[in-house]
Amino acid sequence: MIKSKFKFLILSVLFFMTTNSQAQNSANIQFQVSFTQPQAHYADVQMTITNIKKDEITVKMPVWAPGSYLVREFSKNIEGFEVANADKSPVAFEKIKKNAWKINTKGKTSVTVSYRVYAFEISVRTSFIDANHAFLSSTGIFMYPEGSINEPSLVTIIPHKNWTKVSTGLEPVAGKAFTYYAKNFDILFDSPIEVGNQDVFEFNAAGVRHEVAMVGGGNYDKEKLKTDMAKIVEKETAIYGENPNKHYVFIVHHYLSGGGGLEHLNSTVLGARRMGYTDTKTYKGFLSLVAHEYFHLWNVKRLRPVALGPFDYDNENYTTNLWIAEGFTAYYDNLIVQRAGFYTPDEFLSFLEGDINLVYNQPGSKIQPLSDASFDAWIKSYRPNENSSNTTISYYNKGSLIASLLDLAIIHQSKGLQSLDDAMKFAYLEYYKKKGRGYTDAEMKAVFEKFAGENLDQFYKDYINGTENIDFQKYLGYAGLKLVDKTRDSKDPYLGITLSRDGKSVITNVARGSAAWNDGLNVNDEILAINGDRVSDVLAYISNQELGANLDFLINRDGLIKTIKVTLKAVPNKNWQIEQLEKPTPAQKAVLEKWLSL
């Protein structure tokens, strides 16, 4: 009986391996990416489409990268587009849109599309190629036949002769060097590829093999990173009760200075300071970045707003819930690092203080509701200008604050038995695992109400869809904390400008409602003198004036010399600090202990 079961198991495994291999090799869409001129920043791409049964097909390139909410027009980097038959003879085609080419396939069963991609934009969301390595952000590299998003594909990477490694979350094809299988184009477009001589190491955590590809050198300690990154993985997996991957890839690009990250289905791309790993603050910041992007494994890649998948790669995909997708993730990144023992509770509270001060003091927080900040990310968040702080608010910072309020409310209501963790896990199981789809605004609101034990209509009206000041005293009070204004009765004069750092006193921002705003100083004005005095440090000069002082600003505005009269006002900004109540109750102490795992 035992031998029979063992034999059956072996046959089952062999059957799975055989059918899986057959599925991979039967893909009708195959890509080959090579690098004949990496020093000139080019990738050479061939897409072969077989088993064609239509008289014409249209191939398209996405206009944006999921996780980065801006239409980036990746097709602008395409050149040398050609189509050939199996016998190498040219095939007629016509470019019909900015990102689409219609190919005449009448009488043809296969065609090969060839094109080159110029890649020289350093970021976690765009491709970059030079003599040292190639980073391929897939939405800007691969095209897809219209109507074939759900079709599988094969990708073969041919590294430049000086390169030896490929790192990607794509599934490798057995027996074929640097060849990978994507079940559909959503998976292909969600799988960045690093090609070069990256330093690769691995660690296991939460039952998952993690690969880390370090690009560009650095003073990192691999053994320390293995241990510390594993702690973050374990802490985050514990929230949801399962890790959805068998293999996960971190691609880490190192720069003189830099940062940022972009989440993917089973990988992430991070930016880091090359020599920052021995600086305690910078290293903790890197771990927070790791925690942020890894938390997206659940929150946004799986537990997601209904608008964010299946994706429309031709147009903007609008949602009012990026404050959950990104803001809650921004809340959890520092919280997870604190739970893992890298931040102290006081350090975590200092980050909360920072968000409170940023949101409270930004004029745009009284103009743009949080839900609008999410919806308009496509035209505002990723396209800031000199007036953005006056008209917008970040769904990262304010969303993080909303997460803290709900966390405290749930802990308080449940008497320490539950937290926001439980609400997130419930939503993940309910909408991703059980229903297999994204959540609506109303559904996620209902989840929060379920765990907070109260109707949140007014909460949403004031803080999500409105611009009322957040009642931090109420929520911090649940944990025996209070918010204290350290700038009460300030008499400091305030002009309300920021200046460029190029040696000239050129205005780069004018704060809404400030003296400069009211009296007509403009962005791009160069301040030449004040009250007849040549001033080298404008802000220091202002700080020595009396509140209500009347000043004559001599400015250069587009080559014209003008005098602007300005009356100084008081500083409107607050300096909020979180402090403990003198006599917190046992219930308040219990909330604080649950919240910060004291």
C-alpha cells in the first residue's frame, strides 16, 4: 500500500512537470531581448507570434506601470519597429495610435515583430540600460497583441557578453538558459528583470525563498540583511496568516543618493544609498522601505481597490482608495520595523508626529479631500508644481494618519483584543481569497465599521471626503497620549516663501494665505533688496523683523525691476508633539501596550 501511494505520488509529480513544461513550450507569443549596444542604452526586442488565425492583429505597449499612477507614454522610447514573415520577408503594418501598430497577417500563421527600446531613465518604474547592467521595467519593454492579455508568453534574455546573471520573479523554464514563462501579460508586466553581474544572495522566511539582487555595489552586510529582512517578512506574514508566494525577489539599485520602491506580485525594486548601510538612521530607513514594499504583497497586489485589476493598460485606472493601498502601507512600514525591534516606540511616535505636522501645516490639506487626492493622483500627485502644497495633500501621509486612527479605535473598542491587523486580514480573506476580486469603497468602509464597532459616516465625511481637522486628541487619548502645540502664542514674523539653493534669492514657492501670497510676491521672483538693503539671507533677515512690519521688496521679475510692499504676518504653522497623559487609566495603558507591543 505504501509503495503504491509512493508510486502514485511520483507519477503525479512527473505528470505535473510534463504538463507544465508542455504549457510553457506551447506559448504562441515568445520574446527575445538582447543588448547589442548597452552603452548607448538600448534593448533589442523580438516578439514572435505564432498560430495566427486572423487577417490582422494589433500589438500595443502599455502607457503606464501599475503601482505608479501616471501615464508615462512608454512607446515614446520605441524605434526601428519592423515586422517580418517566417521567411524574413517584410510584413505590412500601420501605426494607428501612439502605442499601437496594426499588422496585416492575412495568409500568415506567424510573424516576428522587432523593435528597439531606448532606456536611460533612473527610477524604480522605468527601464535603464548602460554598459554595467540592464534593468527592464516590463511595461516599457514588452508589447502585447490586443485581446490577448490572458495569453501565456515566453521571454528569453540574451545577456550582453560581459553579463552573467538574470534576476526576476518570472518562472524559469527548465532546460532553457535565461528563459522564463508568464501565465499571462498581467504577470509579465508585473515582473521586472535585472540583467548583469548583480551580487545575489538568498534567505528563507515564512516558508518562502527570497532572492536579493544587489546592483551597483555598496557597504552592505549580507548576513545582517538576511537576518533583518527575514524578521520583517515574518512580522508581515503573521498579520495575514499566510504568505502568497513560493519565491520572492528583491532587486536593489544602489546610488550615491536615492531611494524609492515599486511593488510587484512576487518581487520589488528598491533604490538605496550605496554607502548608507553603516549609518544607523539610513539603514533603518532602508528596512522601512523593505517593509513598505513587502507589505504591498497583500495590500494592493491582492487586497486591492476594485479598479486596480484587471488593468486597462491604455488609460488611467481611477480609484478613490489609494489612501488605503498606499497610506495604510506607509503606516505599517514603520510600525512593522518597530515591531521587529529596529525602531523604539518613541521613534515610531516621532514618525507619527512628522505626518501630523506635515498634514496640519500644509495649506492643501484644507483644499483637497483624501479621496480626491487618490482619484487625481494621475494628474496631480505625480506631476507636482510650485503650487502643489497649496492645493493638494499626500494620500501617503494623511492615509497613514487615518490608519493610525482606525487602529487606535479598533484596539480601544475591542479592549485590546483586536487591531487594524484583524481588519486587514479579514478584508484580504473576504475579497481576495473568497471572492477573488477587489473591494469597493463601501465594502472597505463596512470592514472598518465592523471592527471599530461604530458607524463611520461622519468620519468619512470629515476626514476622507472632507477637509476637517482631524481630532487627534480623541484617538491618541485612547492610548493615554495627547497632542501638545509647542508653538502657542508665537510672535515670529512669517513671509511664507521658499527659496532656491543656487546662490540667488529666487522664490520657488509661496504659501497660501501668507504675507507673500496676500501682497503679491510670486514664484520665480528674484529678491534683490529689502528696504534698500542688499540681503544675502532673506529668511534670516525676516526673522529679525517685528510682527506687522512693512517691507519694500525690490525684485527682478522676468527682467523687469519692481517694488512689492509686504506686511509681515505671524507664523501660522504649528509644532505638534505627542506626549503622555499625566495619569493614564489602566484601559489607556492597555491600548498603548497593544498598539506598540510594549
